[in-house]
Amino acid sequence: MSDPTRGGNGSGAVDFEAQFDALLRIVFDEPVIMECLPPTHDSVSPVSSEGNRRVLEDELSRSREIWRGYSSAHR
């Protein structure tokens, strides 16, 4: 999953919670892969600088926690 800006959960226009709900409805139980990049990063280049790597790790961590929160809300 990815926002068109390659930002994580809540950083763009994609309604990730609606996507989560749709996956629940079809009883999808496979892994979901999140693709995001630091802001202004060229999408065809690896994230190589330490600063960009930290930004990416923070964004992935934040997004993962939001995604897991959707699961908690549906119990």
C-alpha cells in the first residue's frame, strides 16, 4: 500500500482505514506491504543517506502503528 506521494499512513489523500475495512470484508489474511519514501526523495534511487534512512524508518514505524490501530478498533 502506498499513497501517491509515497508518504505513509495519514500523510496524503488515500483512506487507508477504508482499505483496511475492505480487506476485512473479503477476509484477506495475507501480509500487507507498505511502500513509502522520505519527502522529495527520488523514487528510483535507494534511500542511502543516514538522515533519509531515519526519516523513512520513522515514517514506516508511525504508519505501522496506525495500521495496527485499525485492527484494534475492529475487535
